[in-house]
Amino acid sequence: MTSPPPADEAPVCSARGCRAPALWALRWNNPRLHDADRRKTWLACAEHRESLGDFLAARGFLREVVAAPGSPTLEG
């Protein structure tokens, strides 16, 4: 897992090797490891939102997809 970006740096996509700005927050948990109300977050750019979401959904981990903080999707 990566550490949070400095306050003056925009968050980036969690996909391996991607440095695009994050537009989406994929909130998930592993029910075998985490309490039901705990959420972990992967960030996704527009290009990787579907593939990261599919990966989590196939394992039954994906709980919700919301606009990432500071994302232009919050204004649309």
C-alpha cells in the first residue's frame, strides 16, 4: 500500500504503474478479515475504475464506488 500524498499533491490511481489523477474511490473490505463497517480504499482514474472494481467485485470485496475527494466528478 502507498502512503497518502502530501496535501499539495493530488491523489493518484492505485493501479500498478498508473500516475493519473484519481477520480474515484473504490471502498471495500474483506469480510473474512475486517469488521462489516470497516472500509479500505483504492483510488482509480477513469481508465482503471472498471478493472479495479471488477477485481474487487469478483472476490466479493467491493462495497461502494464514490467520487474521490477533490475529484472533478464531485462537481459534475
